[in-house]
Amino acid sequence: MQTLDDADLDLVAALQLTPRAPLNAVAEILGTSASTVGRRIQRLQESRLLRFISTVHWSLILTANPYVVWIKCEPGMTSGVAAAIQEVPEAQSIMIISGDADIYCTIYPLAGTDLRRLLTHTLPAIPGIASIESHLVLRTARQAVAWHLNRLTGEQTAALREHADADPSSPPESVGPLNEAEFNTLRLLVDDGRITAAQAARELDVSRSTAYRLIQSVLEAGAARPRVEIEPAVLGFRLTALITLEVQPQHIPAVLAALSAEPSGRFTVMTAGPASITHHAVFRDEDHLSRFVTEDIGALPGINGLNMSTALAVLRRQWIDRDNDVLLGDRVHDFLSRP
């Protein structure tokens, strides 16, 4: 695993806040040159450590809410089962984990998905699976697009936010239908969150001014939220934990709100299952995780029970497959085909 120096980390923190900010503006805020910023980004991209992508609003690509799925495998079959799940387009993230289950994945019902068949036949039929628990996501409090390094000064953060397209922690509740040109622009932003108007104009065969208007329309509607996709371990967060909480019903909103504000969190949802909340977070080390559980979760109201797993291997995040926790391969974008 490659390590990043302080200048790299500052740059990543800045780009997480404003993925599409002009490089000269980022450089000025960080006290360096645009050419240096450009070279560092190019090096990180060529090393397959960083990608600019966009998160698509769920309402545009899903036919129902996602599911979190916990899979127990027959002894010695976990790797084979995980590889088979990687062939499932609806599997947005996949981890081999410790704890009560062997594999955790998130299933997103894309256009054309027969969800009942997928959960009750396709996945259970994979050789080596002993049992499956699938829990419907009822409410989402935090997504990975909101996770970022907290290492810049307040002045730098405020200056960067002036270049932000939108607040990543406040997605719109819904997004209206897109026309064909906007949808094609959305596809481009999914694969390259920093695509320029000139690049989009060539891909769409339109004028640069039209491409600019299309990009702004898609971004302002909240249909796409540009983000930096980078392996947390490269940034010093080597431990990934999945925490499920049994919470008294009247306290669920407060616990969701508290966990969604935690800087370690990447995915916090209310689910229909034995545990009412699933919290996926990253930590610097075991002590960081233990303090989070005893101090932060311990202070929350209405917690009746807690279960915890840690990731032994992260095979996929945001539809991007991994090799030794480094970005690998092309994005799966067939799900963006119109129904």
C-alpha cells in the first residue's frame, strides 16, 4: 500500500470538499502552484489510488430501496462465493468480513432487476452459501460521498466551499426526470466527475456552451454529485468496521442524526431487520474504533444491543472492484441504460 505525504493528503482533503474546483483555485488555497497540484493528481490517478467519479441520485437508477445483505459461507468457500457475487451487477459494495457473517454486500435494485428472484434464488444458489440475511434500507442518513479528511483549516475549508457544486451531506429528496441530453451528460459525470465542458462537448457532439449548461443542469438538480474515490487505507484509515445497533424506536432518529455527523462514517442507514441501524465506518486503528464504540456510541440514547464486524478484504466499493485495496478496472455503468 502506497503512502501519501502531507501535501498529498491536503490535496485529497481539498478535492473531497470540491471535486470540480479549478486547480488554480485549489492551489491558491493550499499555498502551492496549479502545476504542482496537477502533477500530484496525475500521479495519484496513474497509481490507481484516486478517481473522480459521481454518485447518481438513487431515484434515477433504482426501482426500489437498496438492501444490506449478510452472507454465511460453508467452510473454505468464502473467497469463491465473493468472486461469484462480483459477477452480480446489483452488488454495489462487497466485503469479506469477520464476525457472525463471512460476506457483507449492498444490493441496489437497478432497472430491470427482479429483486425477489435475486434475493431468494440467484444469490442463495451460489455454491458455498450457507445462509443469507437481507435487510431493506428504510432511510439513509449518510453516504460515502460525505466522508472526507478533516485536516484543513477553517479558513481553507470556507474558501474551498465557495467552489462546491452542492453540499454533499444534503442530497435532494428527489430528482425530476432528465431529458436525453441530460441523461447522457450524467453518464459522462459518473465516469469522470471532473469532466470539462470541452470534453463533454466532444463526447456529446454539441457546442461547448451547450455542454456547460448540461453539466450545470445535472449538477444543480442533484442528479450527480461529483466525488473523489480513494482507498481510505491510503489516507491512514486502515480499519473498516460494520456496526449494527438495536435501538428503541423513539430514539432511532436521534441516533441516525448523531451517527451521520460522525467524521468516520461512510454509510449510515435505518434497516428493516433485527438491528434497526447499520453504520459502516473507517478508523485509523483498533484504539480509534474501541473509543468510538465505548465513548461515542456509548453516549447515544436507547441502544439495546450492538454487533460489530471488521473488513478482512474490500472487494468492491461504489461498483469499483479492488485489488489489494487499490482501485482497479472500469466502472460498471450499464445500470445507467434507460429502462
